Amino acid sequence: MYRARILQDSSGYQTMRFFPRPRIFYVSPWLLAAATALLVLIVVTFTLNNIRREQQLMTMAMLQKADTLMRVVHSGARSSYLFDLNRGIWRSDPWHAYVQRMINHVAEEPDVLFLAVVNEQGKVVVHDNPDRLGETMQINLPRSSEEINAREPSTGYRISSTPETGRLFEAVRAFFPYRSLVRPVPHGQGNRKRSLRQPEGMMLHPPVRSDEFIPGGNDGHAYFMVVGLDMRNFDQAVRRLKLQALILSVTMLLVGIGGWLSLAAVQGFRVSQRTLAEIKAFTALLVAKLPVGIIATDRVGRITTWNSAAEEMIGISARDTVGKRPAEVLPPEFTGFFNTGGIDAEKQTASAGHERDILFSLAERQLHLLCHSIDVLDNQGEFQGQVLLVSNLTQIKAMEKEMRENERLAAVGRMAAGVAHEVRNPLSSIKGLALLLKGKFASDSRESETAGLLIQEVERMNRTVSELLSFARPAPLHVRKVELAELLGDALRFISSDTESSGIAARLELPADIPPVAGDPDRLNQVFLNLLLNAVQSMERGGELTVSASNNRDDGTVAISIRDSGCGIPPENMSQLFYPYFTTKAGGTGIGLAISQKIISDHRGVIRIDSVPGQGTTVTVELPVYPDAQVIP
């Protein structure tokens, strides 16, 4: 991410630079992806652990239930047996019958598929289903004597599956039947007991204590109790648990994804805000520094944008225009580009943008402006405002005019070269004939004088033709380094007799660090002599003639100024000064300034004339500094 900063140097020039923005709130997409993967891993691990833990808890619950059923059978059978003994009732096969009765009673409990007691070979001794007595059960039984004879034996289990019952939970534990033997009955007590009412098949026995019974059966073999529990409720609970865990996991995952998306949305919003701020800053700087004037209005017709170029071209500050209507602040030349009227701005229908050139006067300057009006519409085509673009075409128009003048002068030059060539040949014949006639007459005769006058006029015409050819086809330049102090000093000394005779004070003002220029000394001397003679001829009653120079380091040129205090030039003649044969002097040919302009143009320079009637004229010549100049060979 970057942020824009507007910098301004010592000259007032403003630039925009982009600097990296601190990533305080920035989150890498790879980090977000890693966080999402970690969240999924945590959720899956949490879910699997929950399911495993719940399965273990439910298995322990079923194991405890089976252990409890075993204890109930064992305790109930023993209690019933002891109760009968205390009543004096004794059976010859005590524990099988008592255990059978308890198993039949406990087997009625829900989820109990079977209860059985098996011997160490797996043969069924007691079973809630009499049909299975004597069968051998396929079950893993404890084999070690320590485990079998332990006072608190452990309970083992397994989970199996059968087509009839489905999944089955089988628990196995060592079963300790109690001895049916009792202590010998004292003599005489047995008869008294028999005198009591005695049920058929039972024997009365004196009361005994529970600690008189020891582990082990009457036959000395090990027995095991097997409990089979139905796992359908267990499986249903596990399925419900898995469904709940899945719902919880999906919920957590959705919450995590929602948080990630929220973070991404917030981050995207912040990035969008920063990008929008950067675009606004860039747009503001661009609008402010564009060389095109921009005037924008909103949908109600009030000015919202007024850049610095508009200030320079129209001469009104932005703080005096923003928030107002164009008709209140703009000159009449610009108000016609904006929608006006009393209708509601929201109901205005946008008109097509139009373009027009206008002439606008600002601070005694005539500006040529190109105005283009654009209507701003939204996606629904509703009017949202207007933008007026104002371009300053003054320099472009001046260049176009100069180009047309150059093209015209080039055409005139080509025509003049042709005319001069055609005129020069007859002049030579005329001059030869005049010399021949002059020689045939006496030197003091009227005919000889007329022939001499003819020769002078022919020579004058020949000089005019030479000047015309010089303008049309100038000689090649021999460019080298030219010291202005030497060049301008020689030119002033050459016209010193004219300045002294006319009472003109001439002075040369050159700074010590004036650089040399690149040019042809002879051609430049011709230009400055012509300009100095024009200045002297404009001061018939005397005056001041000042020649100065300055170094323009910005564009690499030297400006030479020739300023006089003469009569000046009328404004109507300013546009024709460089036309060939245009002159206001009685004896002038009008070709000097045109030739001077052509020479300076060949040096890639510029010549300008500023004049105020009655106050004087200033001619400025700009030439490239040596060796940066590029001249026409």
C-alpha cells in the first residue's frame, strides 16, 4: 500500500510522490489461508475427540450396567439363599436354582438380551433361555488363577454383531458361587426342626452367618457370568452425538469463515478508502496543475471546482467563485456555456456539449481562448452538473499567424528570386548600352550626362536586386563562437560619426559574465548595423541610444536589446515591420528588417520590436549561447 504526498521545491514547483504505507492493519492472504486451515484442523480435532470421549463414556456406562446386573444376580441369589437358611429351609442344589431365579428376574430389564453363567469350558450352566442350557458359548474367558480368584475380579467386554440382534455388548466376569455345605447339626436339634412344618423337597437348617460362605463351587470348578446388552440405544446416541458434533463443527467453521470474510471485507474497505484518498489527492493535484482551465458546477448550478489555470486566464480567484452560480461571478463571455433558468436542476435535461472560440481581454491583453462545455450525466442519464474546459490558444494562434507569414514570405521570396533573375539580365544589357552611348558623346554634353544618370539608376536597381536575392536565398552561415562585447563594440564604433553628427549619446551596457553566442560574425554584424542605423535615423533631433545584453539561463539564450528615444512606431505599422519593401522612410528600401529577421531565424533566434509612439523603440534579439546553439547551415 502507498500513500501520496505533495512536495514543493524552492521554485514553487509541486510534484506528487507515493511512499509505502505502514502495514499496521494489513493481513497477508497467505496468513488468512493458514489461519483458516488451522481453524479447520482445530474444529476437526475437537469434534473427533468429543466423539471418542463420548463413546468411551457410553462404553463405560454399559460396562457399569453389566457389572451392576452381575452384582445384582450374585447378591440377590446369595441373599435369597441365606434367607432360606435362616428360616431353616435347605435345598440340595442351592446356587443353580437361586441364580436361575435371579437371572430370570433380571433378564426382564430393557436392553438385556441374555444373562448366563458358564463354566471354564464355556458350557452354559445357567441361562435365562432354558433352551440354551448345555450349549457352549464362543467367548474369551479369563484363564489365570489370580484373575479368577481375585476378591474384586475385573469385568471384561467385547462388542460383536449377529444377524438376529445386530450389535451386541458382551460383558464377562468371574462368578463365585457359595458352598451349600453347612456345619453338622447337634443331636436332637434335627428332630425338633423336623417337628416344624417343612415344605416338600426342602430341609430345615439352623441360622448361619454370611461370613461362613467361601468362594468356589461345590465341584471346585470356576464359573463366569456373561451379560449380553443390546447396543441399538448406544448406536442411536452415538449417531445423535456425531450429528450434534457435525452441526457444532459446521457452525464453528461457518463462524470462522464469516470472521475471515469480515476481516477481508474490512481490509478491502480500508484498502478502498486508501486508494480513493490517493486517487483524490492525485486528481486534485492533476486538476490544480493542468494548463487547461477547469470550471465545474454541481446539479444545482453552483461552482464546485475552479483550478489555478482558470484563475490565470479569467483573473478571478477560486475563493471568490466556489459555491456561487456562474452568472454571478463569470464575465459575460463565459456564462453562455452553463445552463441557466428557473427550472429545478434535478429536472434539467442535459444538452449536448458545445465548443467555441472567444476573445477575452485581461489586463490590457487580448487572449484567444477555446471553451468546451461538457454535461455530466450519471448511469441513468440524469443531469449531475457541467464542466467547462478553457484552453489558452493565444500563443498557438500567434504561432499560426507567424507560420502563415513565413509561408507568405517564403512565397514572396521565391517569386522575388525569380523576378530578380529575370530583371538582372536586361539590366546588364542596359548598363552596357548606356556606357557605349556615354563614350560617344563629349563629357560635358547633355547626352553624356543623361547616359551617366542612366548608369546610376541601373546600378541602384542592381543593388536592389542583390538585396532581394540575399533575402530569398541567403548565403550559408559560417558559425563560430562570437564575443558580444567585441561584435557590438565594433558596430557602435562604425556608426559613431553618425551619432556624433546627430547629437546622439550612445552607450554599451554589458555585464562582465555575458557568455558568447554561436553565429556568423559577418551576418550578425549586418543585422546589428541595420538595427543601429534604423535607431539613429529615428532620432533626427538627437537622443539616447543604449545597447545592453542579459543572460537567460532558463532557456540558454542571450537577449541583446537596442533601445532608442526616437519618435517610435505607430501601432498600425507594427504588424508590417518585417514585410519586404515596407518602409516609412523616404529613402528606405524596406528590405533591411526582413533580411535581419531571416538571418536571426537562421541562427535559431528570435527578434522582437516594442515601440511606444513619441517615447522610443526597443528591438530585442535572442541568440543561443555557445556551444548549445543549433543553427541552419
